Amino acid sequence: MDAFNYSILILVLPVVMFLILGLGGKYMKPVIAGTLGSLSLAVMAVLAYTTAYQYFFEVGKGADGVYQAINVFHFQWLRFTDTLHIDLGMYLDPISVMMLVVITTVSLMVHVYSLGYMKGEKGFQRYYAFLSLFSFAMLGLVVATNIFQMYIFWELVGVSSFLLISFYYVKPSAVAASKKAFIVTRFADFFFLVGILLLSYFTGTFDFATLTASNADICVSSTAGMSFLGMSVLSWAMLLIFMGGAGKSAMMPFHIWLPDAMEGPTPASALIHAATMVVAGVFLVARLFPIYHFGAPEILTVIAWVGAITALFAAVVACTQTDIKRVLAFSTISQIAFMLTSLGVSKFGEHEGLGYMAGMFHLFTHAFFKALLFLGAGAIIHAVHSNEMGDMGGLKKYMPITCITFAIALFAIAGVPFFSGFYSKDEILASAFEHNKAIYFILSFAAGLTAFYMTRLFLRIFFYESDKHYHHKPHEAGPMMFIPLIILAIFAFGAGYIPFGHFVTSDGASYDIHIDWQVAITSIIISFIGMGIAVRMYYKKNDIPDRITASISTFYKWAYNKFYFDELWLYVTRNIIFKRISATIAWFDKKFVDGFMDSLAYVTQAASSTIKDFQSGYIQQYAFAYLLGALILVVGFGGWLIAFICK
């Protein structure tokens, strides 16, 4: 659509900046490279906000009052059949426009913040090149016109995260973490690819608009009557696609990569957790929601339960962690699980689609307060040179701005009234309460734990040991770091006041959000109980935490060790996949595939050895062979001639 032609620059600029910084960054001063990257993101953010305003307030709505999908540009890349082809383009609809705002805002804050945080780091220009590539991958993913284009950018997001996690490539733990993240997410992406191929084989298209049109009619009709192991083919396809999303969004059992991904630079962690990388699974389910709802509702039930269990699991583990970035990592897992659960319990249209709207709303608010939490953690680590809570305490008097902004993020994620997280989380709980009481109780308990462990984190950093003596006096971060904190704090507080239901809903129609006070009051009480317990235990140093830990030592040990999921994966990988499956395949490959090729080589070598004497290089032998051959021809021809005459 001509009205949005300028929005193509949102994708072009980060690619150009990646090439400039990646190829020419070594010839620039670090401050120039960082400034160029940040200015590029600032322009992209302005374009994204312009696009959002124009779409939501000027041309996005159709005559029926429903927001329409718009193809800004669209062209055919690879053609397989008359109907099946891979296209590339830019697709605008409510969730993609919303994600443009989220990605560019968070990425801009990370770019500016990194000017201070990464100052003096070796590879500074390379870091900004990777940030530009990551931004391009995330933006390309959310505006993809079809599922295969999404998959291309999905993999590019994986590559970008690998590069950022392994930025400190001389650090063994960072290299190991990047490999772990890459391998686990690629393993899940294999299922995603199989699901895409299965879906496209029966529907004959990759196109989102075609797949989801008319209540996903093409998906339902093309797979009607087809089943495998008691489940429809469409359900299998959507389950496999969700498994890819579960890997990227770190849902159980694919969650093991995300805590280790904290080995990368802290601003990069903020981008991974707050923008599109980890919420890609949520976006994927939302993008294909009509197919899930109308064609595979049982998979939505699976999604809801996977999300609910993951939310509780991650919240329990977060209560025991002492590395502040790992607490935030498990917090992200839990919050993403809330979003997926909300989609899982949702229906379609108006009030029935409350869960869809709530999940997207929480994705929106979470982006800002989680980015604020990570950047705040970065400022703290920058001041005390440690990630461990035990090395912190009493920092409120040294870092007042960080303390206040961190507190705003805490109130938002804990669901304190008047802060953004309260409004989005309340809608998720209300949707769960309506559709599945068991899931509602699980999420409510997880929300209480969230309030507890986040308050624990805040108090252990800024209070607890208020008389703690530091070898080097901590100090507030510089303007390049605390200005993004202040801006994100404003978003973390005010994002909840946006009438989100007027912009993003399951069917595109406007929906007025109403707070369900029965659910809201209950959640407020639960959150305050969690925060109150944390205040009692961690406001001042005391022996209560140690006594509680001792009384539940076995459970605490299991939770601290993340219920040994890493060890379980290692056992499965080494003893089942490697020793059983891979060893059998390797034996077949060595004995049969390699054996066959070795046999061909042996026959060729033997034949060569047999005839090699014919190429001796001695003229006498060649003359003898020539005369012998001529004699044989003469005798043969003579014998034939005599036989012919006698006949």
C-alpha cells in the first residue's frame, strides 16, 4: 500500500547499518560506530511510531470497523506449484504494528544504554553490528507475509542471539552458553519446519492471510478426515509448529538454554528477553491463532497447560537463585508462560477472545518493565562488578535513580495496582478464571511467587545489608545509562493505561477492557502477601531465610539446581541419543554407506593396478603392443575372409 511505502526503511536501515559496522567498523572510533547504530535505531523508532499512528488512527480500519491486514510490498521469490510458492514482503496488521513499536523502542534504549555500558570493551563496533543484525531479524520476523518467510527470519534471530551470547568469545562459559542456546533452539526448530511442511503440503500455501481467512477454512477443509495416531493431521502440524515456538520461548522442557544465555552482555540480554527473541513463540501462536482455535482446539489446551506448568516451575526456581540475571531469566520464562497460557485458554471474538487480547497486552507491557529490569541489573553489575546478591546490599544510597526505576519495574511485574503489569496480568487471570479454574489457581500462585522473588531481589540489592562495606564505592551510572532507565520506567508505569483492546484483539474488532474486580482484588491480595513475606525475610539481614531453607533443604536443593533438567537432558543426549540412536546410525553409515563407497574405490583401484602396466612409458613395449594388435587384426580378418569364401 502506497501510504506505508516509507515503512520499508524500518527493514532496510538495520541491514545497511549491519554492513557498514560489520565491514567498516574497525576503521571507525567506537563512539562513532555506537552513535551511528543508535541514530539508525532512532530513525527506525520514529518510522515505527509513525506507522503505528497511521495504521491505528487513519487507514487501518475497514468500513466494518475491523482492522485490516495490509501488504506494504509483496513479491514472489521461489515457485513450486501454481499455488505453493515462497513470497517475501511486509505485512502490517495489529500485532505486527504493535511489535514494530516494541522492538524499536526497546532496541533504541539498548543501543543508547550500551554506549555507556560497553564503553572500552574490545569488539565494541562488532557488538553494534550484531545489535543491528538482531534488530533486523526481529523486525523481519514480525512483518513476514507468510510462514516460510517467518521461518527464515526465525533462524536469523537464532544466529543473531548466538553471536551476542558468545560476544565474549574468549570466555569458555559464554561459548558453551551460545552453543547450548543454538543447539536447543535448532532442535525445536526442526519440529517447526516439519510442521510448516506438513501444513503447506495439504493447504498448498504458506501465506498467512490465506491460511487464516474465513476462520481458517482452507486448513480445516484440506485436512478433513485425515488423522494419525488418533489425532488429526492439522492438529499434528499445529503441535509441531508450537514445539518450535516453545523452543524459542523457553517453555518446558526446552527452557534450559535461557538461563545460561545470561553469559552475554547484559544489554544484549535485555534485547533477547524484552523484544522478540523469547516472545517469538507467543507471536507465532497469536499469528496462527485462527487455525489453532478453529482447526486444532485441543492443541490450545496443550499450550495452556504447558504454559501454566512452566510459569509455576520457573517461579519456584527463581525464588532460590542468587545470580540476579538468572533470577530475571527465570522470571522471563514464567512471564512468557503467562502469555502462552492466556492464548491457550482464549476463544475467538469479542469477550470470548479476552485471553488473546490479554496475552498480547502482557507481551506489550512486559517488554518495557523487563527491559528496565535487565538494564537496571546491568547498572548494578557495572557498579559492584558482580552478579551475586551476596556481593550487594544497601545500594539505595549509592544508586538512587537505579533504585527508583528498579522499584517501578518491580511494582509492574508484581502486579501492584496503577502499574502496567497489573492491568495486563489481571486480564490473563480473568480469562483463565472464566475458562479453566485449575489453570487460574496455578497462575495465581505463580503470580504470588513472582511478587515474592522480585521483592526479594530488590531488597537484597538495595536494602538487606545497609551497612555493607564495598572495596570500591559504588556510584550511579552515567547519563547514557540512566536516561534509558528513566524512559523505560515511564513506559513500565504508563503502558497499562493504553486502551489496548481498541487496537489488538482476536478478530480485529474493538473491545473495551473491564477490570474483573473479583479476580483483581484476589490477585492484589496474593501479590501483597508475596511482597510482605519477602519484606519480612529480606528487608534487614536476619536468619529467617536460612532457617526456612534448612527446613525444606531437599526441596530447596532441587529448586536451586533447577530440578536437574540440565542433567536430565545430558543423560538423554549422551545415553539415549548418542549411544543408542546416533551410534546405530553411525554403525549403518560406516558399514553400509561407507562400505559401499569403499568397495567402489577398491574395485577402481584393483582395475587400475591391473591395467597400469599398459602405461609403462617404454617405447619398445608400445611398439610390441602395436604390432601384436595389428597381427591379431590381420589374422582375425584373414580368418573371417577365408570362412566367407568357403561358405
